[in-house]
Amino acid sequence: MKVTSVMTAMAILPGLCLAAGLSLLGTAASAATIEVTIEKLAFGPAVVKAQPGDTILWHNKDVMDHTATSKGNFDVVIPAGKSGSLVVKGDGAFDYLCRYHPNMKGRIEVGR
């Protein structure tokens, strides 16, 4: 009877391992899109938290062009009434501003 139990367990084990592996794949984090609205000369929300691979999408609702600029990291031009995006890579915190309106400030905090 012990031989049958061991043989049954050995027959079932590969299927269980496959199911566990597929389960892990199904729970893997997927990239998110984080939306920031530009309105009345302000980024909203001003601070966003992201993971590497996420996309930051700025929607410009103002009647003038803006940028999301972090010196040495990124410079996204966002025309009036349009959108601009950036895929974040690596970890860290990035302060940014609008080159045309330096009083407009935001921050992206990227971490795992």
C-alpha cells in the first residue's frame, strides 16, 4: 500500500508544480498607468508613487503648453489640450517642474 501512495504522489507532483508556477505567474505585478492632471498651472496629484515599468500619463487641461522636466532624467513636452507620457525605470525619487512655468512642481517616487 505504501508503494501505491508514493507512486500516486509522484504522478501528481508534476501537475501540482505546474499549477503552482502558473499561479505565481498570474499574481505577478503588471505595469500600471498613473494619471496626473495639469490644470490651472498645477500638477495633480503633485506627488505620485510608481513602480519600475509604470507609465506616468500627464493630461494637460490648460490652454497653454507645459513640460514635465527633471534635469538629467526626463523632459516631456505636453501641448495644450493633449497628453504626454513617460515609462519610469529604476528606483528613486524625481522632482520635476514645468520649464515654462517653474512654479509648477511635482514628484515621482519610484520603488519596488
